[in-house]
Amino acid sequence: MRKQYRIGVMFSTTGPYSVVARSMLNGAMLAFRENAEAAGPVVLEPVVVNPSGDLARYRALSLELLGAGIRQVVGCYTSSSRKEVIPCFEKFDGLLWYPSHYEGFESSDNVIYTGASPNQHVLPLVDYLASRVGDRAFCVGSNYIWAWENNRIFREALTARGGSVIAERYLSVGDTEFDQVISAILDQRPDFVFNNLIGTSAYAFFRAFRAACKVRGIDQANDIPVASCTLSEPELAEIGGGAIDGHLSSSVYFSSLNSPPNAAFIETYTKAFPDGPVSSADAEASYIAVKLLAASLEQAGTDDARPVRAAVANQRLLAPQGEVRIDPQTHHAWLTPRIGRSAANGQFEVLLEARSPVAPDPYLVQSSPRFAVTMRSPVLRVVQS
């Protein structure tokens, strides 16, 4: 007999970071669609809600879903929204499937993390920049926990490599006034900018920085490249053609990956969502979350948190990025780190990638003990120079 479960789906498809959130919703809905077409023993009914980027709405909608008897929710993009809802899931013993890269230093029995942790995106980027670009960084970010913590990790890792962060600047989420920040960057002339801006703020910064460099006769992409752990394909389209190329991104997935599983995923995704946004790392992480959830529900035979959490540790998934599995101790995913460079066609050229999935280390106890001199991060092989 087929069992049916209602699954919460919570993404801010309107608001300052709606472009990425809509791609995440697309990834999740594609997995729901494939589940329905497979007609297996588990039927998933998505219950979609939109917090519109309002933290209070995240909490209210989480309580509403949990109060309606829904035990499993796929959702959240920002760390602030995740932090806002975790107490709700811990109080009512639900599971939040969090499908976004994040800053780490967190572990909850009521969260399954299918996005990258810091040893899978920050540390590989530090190694790449320090060895191939330079050692003087200027950090800019949105004023909330993601940027604060990512910049802290980045600073410690770069310092351990002999580099330095010459300045940090933070702006409110959604802020698009960058004249003072860009003037400071150009006055300091760092080797690169480490960007932790999100949504509309990031798109405006890329455009304004490229334009300001052009006025001064600076080849921005080569002379002061911008490196991110957030930049994805849907956002390149938002930045626009004049400033789209030459940006570095550290991610576990790019839609340009040349593999049969990814080719099949992209073909299906594009047919399902012809109006976009195009696929992204966070869309793939959402797709992975629903796939792993469905398999775990089938094994557990219930949607109660404890047996589902136990079941997910037994799952293996051949995802578009490669093999993915969940670590039973941390509830984070084994993922494959990569470094990409954006091109004028709106895609990323993959420059380096790990040879196999890398174990999650959300507290960096294995990868880089705090203040350590020697850093241990994933070894990536060169794909193209």
C-alpha cells in the first residue's frame, strides 16, 4: 500500500533574494514531480509557502506547517532564516531539510544539511586564491550571520596561508549603494575581493564595481577579480552581460558539469521550467533534499523525525554533481568541491574539482583547527587553467 506524506516547502520566491529561491523551489518541485511519475511506495504532497524574505514570517509559517501535522520541511536559503526556524523544529520534533551552502559551526538533530559546509567551499577558495591570484583580500558582505562568519573563516584561513584581509565592509540586505565601498576597494587595490553580498545587493555591486574599474582603466576581471561562495548561474543573468564574466565561484555544483547524470538533470529541469530561473547549486541541493527525503521515508515507513533521521544515513544518491550521502554524526552531506569562473555565456568554466566527494566538517575540527598554521582542505585537480 502506498503511503502519502505532506511535505512543507518554504522558500522566499519574492523579496531581495527571490531569484535563487525560485531556482531552489524549481529543484525541489522537479524532485516531487519525478517522485509522482515513478509511482513508488511513497507519495509526496508538497505544501508550498512563501515567507517573502521576512524573518517573522519564516517562524510563523514553520509553526503553521508543524501545527498542521507536517513533520518534514524543505526550505530556507539564508542563515538568518534557518536560525529563526530551528527552535520551532526542535520544539515540535520536525526535520528541516536545509538545501543551501552555509557558514557551518552548527549541528542540530532536527536539521539535515544538503548544501556545502565551509570546508567544502570556503577553504578550497582560499587555497585557489592564495596560490593563483594573490594574498591581499578586501571582504564585502551583507550584514548578517552568513557574511560575518564566512569572512571570519576566510580571514583565519588566509592568514594561516600568509595572506591578509586589508578591510571588511558590510551593507544591509537589499542595499544597492556602493560608491563608498568601491572607492575604498580601488584606493586599497587588493589582489581580489571576497564577496558575501546576497541577492539584489550582489547584482548591483558586480555592475557598479565593473563600471568603476572601467572608468579608471582597470581590467577588473583580471586585476581585481571578485570571488564568491554564493554566485550562481541564475544570478549571472541578473548581473547582466556587461559585467557577467571573469568572476570566481566556489561551489559543489555548476550546471555546465560534463556528465550523463547532470546532462539528464539539465534537460529535464529546462523542460520543466522553460521560464527559469536556470539551475544552480542551491537548486540541485533542493533536488537532492527531496530525493533523499523520499528514500528515507520509504525506509522508515513513517515521517516521524527520529526514524527518518536514522534512515537518511543509509541512503546513497547519484546526484547531478556526483555521489552524495549524509554523514550520520553531523547530518551534513558529503559533496564534491569545485572552483568555477563565469563566462559571457552565463555559465561557469570549471577550473578545479575534487576527485571524489569530501566529508563535511562543519566545525572545521578536521580541516583547519582554529588559528592553525597548517591548513588541510580538499585537494582539487586542475580541470582547465
